[in-house]
Amino acid sequence: MDYAEILASYAAALQEMPLAADTRRTYASQVRMYLAWLTERPATGGDPLIDARVRDWAVRDYRRYLLREADPKRSVRYVNNALAALDDFHLRRGLGKAAIAREDIPKTAPKAMDANAQIRWLRAVEDWPRPRDRALALLPFYAGLRIGDAVALDVPDVRISARKGMGSQ
């Protein structure tokens, strides 16, 4: 199978989606690495890009590879991001998401800030005079947005009511 053509088609489809440029780049990169891995280890029992059952086996094996065999081994967060990209890829191919569980991620605050630093940050943000600046500073902290995604937001992307904010559809 011509994986280069499949990857090119997927990358073109990503360009049409309302995703951040970093997300598009990451998804395309994750799928490229997965397809390269498939080339090195042909699936047994069918084609993982056509047969959903074989897809599940391949994605499960790829997850194990990333966590235990890759050099260097990948983090749980990295693997979960790779699985999200593969879900998107398989959905676009009409196979649906792989029935593969995500790895549990420890519930921790960002490593760059200890509890005291978090409190100092939140108090400093409260004192900022411009609501826009406060919102941009708090989105990564509370919503987990990357900085690039937060600054790429446009006013129509967010709908605010008097009582609560709601993301636009």
C-alpha cells in the first residue's frame, strides 16, 4: 500500500479543518510515524487501514511500542496525543476510532509551578487591569490550552453570557 499517498491525502484533509496550525502539524507527524512503523512491521491478519479489527491490534501494538520499545521511550502524554491523532486519521478513513484505552495521566499541576508559584500567579493575574490579558493568562492554567491556541482565539470563538461563558459551536 502506498502510505505516502495516504499521508498526503490526510495532510490535505487536515488543512480544511478549523484546527490550530500546531495541531495540524502534530497530527500529520504522528500519523507519518505510525505509517512508517506499519511499513517496518506489516500487520498480520489483514490491513489495519481497512479492517477495524486489525486496526485495533495495530494501534494497540503501536501504543506498546511507543511506551516500551521506542528509542527513546515516549511519555504517557505523548502516547495519548498520538492516539488522538490516530483516532482522527482512522475516522477520516471511515474506520472509526480504535477501541484502545488511553493511558492514565497523573492529576498534577504543571511541573513548572509548585503550589506557592500557582497562588502567586493567580494573584498577580487578578491585578492585571485588562480583562483580555487576564483571560489569556488563565486559559492555559484552567483550560489546558497551549499558548498558541489561546492567542489564536478570535472573539467569535467564545460566547460570553452575563452569568457564564460558553464556547461557540
